[in-house]
Amino acid sequence: MIEIKVFETQQEIAAYAGEVYKKLINEKPHAVLGLATGSSPISLYKRLIELNQAKEIDFSNVVTVNLDEYVGIESTHSQSYRYFMNEQLFNHINISKENTHVPNGQTQDLEHACHEYEEIIDQVGPFDIQLLGVGVNGHIGFNEPSLTLNSLTHIEDLKTSTLEANARFFDSIEQVPTKAITMGLGPIMKSKQVILIATGESKANAIKALTTGIIDPQCPVSFLQLHPNVLVLLDTAAAKYV
Ligand code: GLP
């Protein structure tokens, strides 16, 4: 079931989502959170930092599992997703870094890295909340539009539209890694709740795919229509067609 809520600002989205996380973690201190990168969750992460500093959320027993990571850039690179998570959230809250998991895109043995990540997911899952953004082409995590989708952690060749969208974070499009390691759709669909955040008109088409009833591997976000508990938090621009 999909519940859509529309807000005026990212701060209002963050305030609303922050309360959902506060309630969960206060009731379940060992909660397992599936986390996402990209610009969409940044306001929420700021809010979670505020709530932690105000001692309204204690992250000391929380476990996190991130969706994805670029292949071929160091974890210390400013655009790696490990670096992003440390900078945007983990360095500012009382979480234990050993409890935070991001796929390993730096190894030569990527197949092993995929197996290893799948084992972590099996050990700590199912997630209490999986947080998602969405790509302009409907990708979730780095599960790109395709004839078939994978439920397991795998290596993905990024689409040109994704490289173009993510080029804004790099000096040039040539520097955007062309491959990523991503969680498959399995753990997303098994998570107890999904919270998807999308803002801006560029996401409006992808969001429309959540309302059509059609499940299409060429638009991976459409699979969330099969999930029993999805909360979609939008601004008015992203909600243009809903
Ligand atoms: C990236 C990430 C996704 C993210 C998406 C949207 O490619 N792999 O997890 O949801 O792009 O990013 P943004 O929130 O910056 O629009």
C-alpha cells in the first residue's frame, strides 16, 4: 500500500520523516535502517542529527545498511557513498561505525563483495525502514531500468541519464564512475516499511509510476506498488502528476 504526502518544503518533509524515525528508534533501540545517498535524504539526515543532539533519538544500538556504492573510487573520495554517509550523518550522531554498512566498491573481487554484502543483509535484515530516493529514470538504489531486475546485491552498469544526473557532484561527466554495486530489490521489498523522498519536477514522471498499477522493470520504482507499507514524501513539484 502506498501513502503519498505532499509538503511545501524539504524541511517539512524532514520534520515529518524525523518523527517516524524517532518513534521507531525509541520503541526499538536496535532498529535496522536501510539508508540512501543522493540529495533527497540530506534534509532528513540534518533533522536526525538535530534529534540526536537534542537527545531525542539514541543511535547507539542502531544498525544501518546502505543501498549502494560506486565502483572504482576510494572510500575517502569526496563522492564515494561511504564518505557521503560519514559526512552527512554518521560523524554527527552517536552511532557506532561498526554498525554502519556500505557496499565495498573498492575491491578487485567485486563478486565476493556482492556475496559479502548479501550475507550482511541476511544477518541484520529485514530492515525496519528502507529509505529511498528515486532516479529521474525510476531507478532505486542503483537498480537501473532493464528487461529484468535482480533481487540480490549485484554490479550495475549505470545508464547515461544517471551519469548525467550525477555529474553535478563531479568536476566533469567523465569522472562519474560508470559502474556501481547495489543492493537488489529483495531487501527493499522485504523491509517492514519503505520511506521514499522525492523533490523537484524532474522526479514527477518517476513518481507517477507509483500510481498506475503497472509493474515495469523499465521503471524499477514501480515495484514498490507491490510493497505493503510505503510512505512517499513529496514536494508539490514532484507530486505534479499524482
Ligand atoms: C543516485 C543514487 C540513488 C538516489 C538517486 C537520486 O543515483 N544511487 O540512491 O536515490 O541517485 O538522487 P538525488 O536524491 O540526488 O536526486
